[in-house]
Amino acid sequence: MTVKAGDGRRPTGRTVAPATVNKVPGALSAVLRAAQDWQWLDHVPKISKLRTPTERIRWLQPGEAKRLLAVLPPHLADMA
């Protein structure tokens, strides 16, 4: 079975992110490793995961956004 980011949609209509898609093979890998520990399997097959961004996306807190807007120069404040 092949699952790609964007294949599934949430009830909101947004596509599913790669990190969300990777949860399924991650859980499957855990089950297969347990089966190997219990000697039900000789080896665990390789399960590929999607690449995910390494950087963390950080959103401003409401207080940070207000402070930022308060110190913007006038020519930028008009756009905010």
C-alpha cells in the first residue's frame, strides 16, 4: 500500500501533512518490531516514510503579535 501526503483530506478539506501520513508506517513498524522480539518474524521489512521538514514552524503568541504591530513603522503598519 502506498500512501502519499495529500491523498487524504480532513473534514475541513485540508490535505494531510507528511508527518500525519508517517504515523501509520511508524505504528506498523512498532508492531513488526514487537513481532520480531517475540520471534514471530525473522526480520522487520523496511518501511519507507515521507520526508518531513526539519525546521520547526513557530507561530507568534497573541501578545507577541500585538507588541510587533505596536512597533511597526507607519509604512508597514498600514499593511498589517
